[in-house]
Amino acid sequence: MTLRRLVLWRHGETDYNAAGRMQGHLDSALTQVGWNQARFAVPALARFQPDLIIASDLRRATDTATVLAESIGVPLRIDKRLRETHLGEWQGLTGAEVDERSPGERERWRLDSTWAPPGGESRVDVADRAVEVVADLHTAEEPSETVLLAAHGGLILALTARLVGLPVASWPVLGGIGNCHWVELGLRNGAWRLHAYNAGMTG
């Protein structure tokens, strides 16, 4: 059995999401809506028949992943390399607060994947650590055919762009990932192909 498919799943809504605050490495909690989003997604994600789930160690991702792992009886591992982008001085602030302190910098960050917020990481930095998790899957003693990574919107965007070989200048063409939405990637002839982006259940 060899790795053939990755599903990258964003965590459910958090208290920071609901308040419009930037989280980064801050350890925010799922809201009741977030817990319900995770439960609602289980039947759709179960159809992928993942052999393994690996989650970020930030509890919003770990809690989301636990809902799926316990529902379908799949092993869950924790890996801090799947953490969200470290947002440095922006962590805990709203977008409006960042704009007031540093006009134009959020737009620069959105358009330039090599640029990092003060004290934080760029999207390229995040992709560099996340892609190590995928590389490890290819050399695992017990290989898996389908692996689900429970992580964060910024990381999922960066990792998707890196795996499909988008030029760094083109990474901003990828949009955001909704809470509890996912990306599906398939491996064929040694290259990753994008099968679905920001897919999810509504209702």
C-alpha cells in the first residue's frame, strides 16, 4: 500500500473566528457551531476511508480531528508541524486593528507569499514545515493509502500550492478555506493533482 490521496481538513469555527480575530499559534477553542460543523462533516469525510488522521497540536484542530477519528475508528496522530501560520505581532488582533497599526501590510501579506508579519512566518515558511509531514508519509514503516490532515486555513492553502507545484508568485490565486471545509489531492505518476478545493457540507 502506498500513499495515493491526501485530504486537508480545516478545523471548525472557533471563538476567535466568530469574533473576527487572527489566531495564528494562539490556542482558541471551538464554538458550539464549530463542534456541530465537525460532526456534520463526518459522513462526507468517512467516504474517503482514511487510514490515518494527523492533526495540528492546536486544540481547535485536534478537537475537530477527534470527532472524526472517534466516529470512524481511525488512528489519530498529533504533529505540531501542522500548526497555523505564526502571525507574530498580529496574533489576537482583528483585521481592522492590524490595518490601523500597519496600513497596507495585510494586503501585502495576502499578495506576497514570501512576506511575513512582524515576528511571524511567511506562507513559504509554513509550506516548508508542512511538506515535511507529507514526505514522512512516503517513508513510513506502515504506509497509508489515504491520509487526512486536520489543520488550518493558511497552512492548507500553502501546502496545497507547494504540492501541486504552483509558482510562489501565483499562490494568492488560491482562495480561503471555510471552517470544516477540505481539499482533496491525488498522487499520480509521482505528481500531486488537485481534485477538490474548499469542498464542504452546508446546512
